[in-house]
Amino acid sequence: MEHWPKFNEVLDSANRGTPTESGLCVQCRVDCTGKCETFLSCLKGKKMVYPQDHGKVIFGTNNVNPLGVSYNSLRIQGRSFNSEGIPEGLSHKAEDCLYPNVSFATEFGAKVKTKVRVPLKTGAYGSAALAGQYWDSYAVGAALVGFPLVIGENVMNMDKNLVIENGKVVKAPELDRRIESFMRYYDGYGAIVVQLNYDDIYNGPTVDYVCEKYGDKVIIEIKWGQGAKPINGEVITNDIDYAASLQKIGYVIFPDPSDPAVQAAYKEGKVRTFTRQSRVPYTALDNYEQVREEFLKSIEYMRSKGATRIALKTGSFGMESLAMAIKLSSEADIDLLTVDGSGGGTAMSPWNMMEHWGIPSVLVHAKAWEYGNILAARGERVVDMAFSGGFAREDHIFKALALGAPFTKLAAMGRALMIPGFVGSNIEGVLRPERKAAVHGNWDELPAVVKELGSTPEEIFASYSDVRDKVGAEEINNIPFGAIATWTYVDKLMKGLQQLMAGARKFSVNAIDRYDIASLNRETERETGVPFITDIEDEIAQRILRS
């Protein structure tokens, strides 16, 4: 039997390609016409929480004990009494303990707190073409909903219109555009995060421009690594002049565009592409104390230039690197540490590297919790964390928050939160053909799965009226359909999360803890420290029976 089924007849969803643990296809195409669960959630919203064709059918579920260790081998607990985290103004009375009253409002940060409406953040959407093309959808959607959005590495230095004079950045149009797109609808919840990798940080003009111009407005995220690969970003270009300009900034380019032999081969068509490589951090250092010294020095420098909130993202490296990330982030008063497990990646991640390197998400996240507890037991501050690596559904969010509690504040989603941008832009390109090129629409007509819902944005997007109520009847015309799809998708996620939380009798995000999940096999119990499902409360149960 296929472990991850391709069809879900209960939700009337289907994967176009081979599904992964997240429920997304191995390859998620921008021109896909549907209809996986995430695709449909961008349109139907919270209707996708329930089985389809209500009133016509009844259902059964295949609750098997999964083999191996993954987030799917954790089970969410339910309780028949007691409620925790009741929002202010409500009571423990039954009429108040309804799932729509579950509150997601939370915050993270060391000294400066960042408020969020929902416990989500995006992955890093950087200099790859798809990030720039669909940016307005991501930015407007994140700002309207109220969760952090990450501008990925290299965006400033990959900008063909970047202007550097006398060692100082004078113009960075693409970075400015991305920040301004988010800030236009920012209302105090969420944040725009600017990610800087090793090249960015040690390229003085880059880090100075971000810190000095935006230091009090954005979160600056240092990138150590990611779950998809341990070698940081790569970009391919077939333009030798562009490759040469990147080399002048300080990037490593293969083959060398300044080499006359390479130039001649390019003219003859023997060399057709150039790869920009990002340096990996700390390769010249060989022990923890050296890393600590350089890391703290870089933090001090960024703060001296105006940065008020600093985050760190680390990949699915080994345990030593994970411990360093947690220890140094806590010591340096980092505002958020994102721990990325090996759960997927983008087109610029080598395929077999994605398949075979790094620590699977649930394992590296379990260790992050364990190491956080070691610091807490010593009376040390533990950095607020976000877990990421293959999340796409509300159960993933709940399990991530529970597995890392009380340290995890957010679940980070990469591909899943990009899909609404694709879906909405494709629909906008059909319904507003004059906008097709601008929004990078890929469809010439609406596919059948969309036509079933209607032919206008009001009919197609379940949350259209909610967005219109927030921005106004006139401003709605300026909102990208991809942003409306983002709102709709997140609305579905939060509806499902509310129900899971209410079932666990947890009515606020900060009340979620490790007692809310259980292991479905002994191997998962051993590796995560989460007890086996029938061992939890068994002693209490037996005392009740003997009372």
C-alpha cells in the first residue's frame, strides 16, 4: 500500500504528482490546475476542514499505526474535562468553551516583542525568480493576516539595479520594493524579516544598508543553513555580464566569467550557464569558542548599526551545531531561532542532497526541545523558537507547537504558503487578462475544479468578503488574488487548529504543551521523548478504577 495516498475521497482532493509526508506533491508546479488539499484550501477555505458532500455520505478513517518516526507518528490528545488558557473576558462555562473562541494571538522576542495573529511564519523567499514574481501576493497576504514573512538571502545583491558607490549601497530597488509591499498593509501584527547569509553579513555595504535604513522596522535573520541543503543558496544565470557583475560584488561564480578562456567558450556556445555560489559560514573555524566569538561580534556590529530585532535560522545539521544555535541565540538575546528540518526545498536544492542529507524534522525538533530544557534547568534564558520542515496542515502546526513547548512560538511553512500565490495569480490572470503578465498567471482559462465554485472572485474565494470587510470596498480592487488566496488558506488552517486545540481543551496557543501529543509507536517515543499513547495517564486511570 502506498504510505502517502494520492487521493482523498473524503475531502475530494487529489495530488497531481507523488505526495510527500506534508501532503504536497514532490514537485509543486506554479501552473498546476489542482486539486490537492492545499490548492482547494486556497479557494474553499475552512470548508476544507470537513468531509465534502455533507448529508449524502458517511465516512470511516484508516487509523493505522505508522511505521518509523515522523510527525505522522505523533497523535494529538483529546480531553473530556478541564480547559486551560481561556481568553480574557471568557469563562470556563460550556457556552464559552467553544472552538471559535480559541485564541491564536501570541508574541515572540527577547526585549522587543513581535505580535502575531496566527502562530505561523513563512520560509525564506529569496532571489529565486518565483519569489520575486509572486512577492506581492505573499507580502500583502502576510500583512493582512498578520504573520511574519521572510525575504530570503541574496535579494539585495542579486538585484540588477543595485547601485553601490564608494563602498556604500545607494539604491537597492528590489529589497525596498519587497519591504514596502508588506508595510503598505502592515497593522502592527506580523513582521517583515530580511535574511542575511554569510555573503550578505560580511559584505559591509549590504548589512549596513539593511541595518541603517530598516533596523527598527524589520527583523534581521542570520542564516546558518536550511533543511533542504547544507551549502546555502545557488543561482543559475545564462548572462555572462550579469555573472561578472555578481563576481565584482564578491560572489563566487563558476565558471569564472573573468577568465578569457571562459569568455571565449561562452561566445562559442560551449559555456551556457554560470552558477553563483553562496559561501558557507565558519569554514575557517574549528571549535565552539571561535564560532561564539565571531557570532557575537556580528550581532554586536548589526546592533551598533541600528538593528533592534535579530533572528537566526539553522538547518538540519548535527547535534553540535543545533546546540550551538540554541546556546548562542539564548546568550545573545536573539529574538527567534528557526530550526529547519529536512522536509523539502526549492528547485535550487540538489535532489539527492534533499533526499539523503540532514536530520528529519521531527528528530531535530525533538532535540531542540531537549536542549532548550537543559538551558532552562540551569536557569538560563531559552530563545523563542519556530519549527519548520514539511508542514502544510493544521495538525502539523499543532504538533510542532506541542513538541517544542514552551519554547516554540510559531510553525514555519515554506512551499505551503507559496501555493496560494500561484493559485490566486493564475485565477487573476484569467479573470483580469490585462493583469495576466503582471501577476505571472499561467492559465488561459479556469480549470474545472475552479469553475465548480463560480466565475467571479466573490464566488471562487470563500474569504473574499472577509478581506473586503478589512480593506474596504474600493481597496479590495488593489489586493492581489494571491493575497486573498493566502487569507483563505490560512483561514482553513486556523479553523482546523481551533478545533484541535478545543479538543485538547487548550483555548490559547501558549497553553499548548507536550501533554497534548502522544507517540504511536515505541520508536517515536524513544526518539522524541513523547510517551506512548496508552501509557499517558494510565497510572491515573488505574487509580480511578481502584478508588
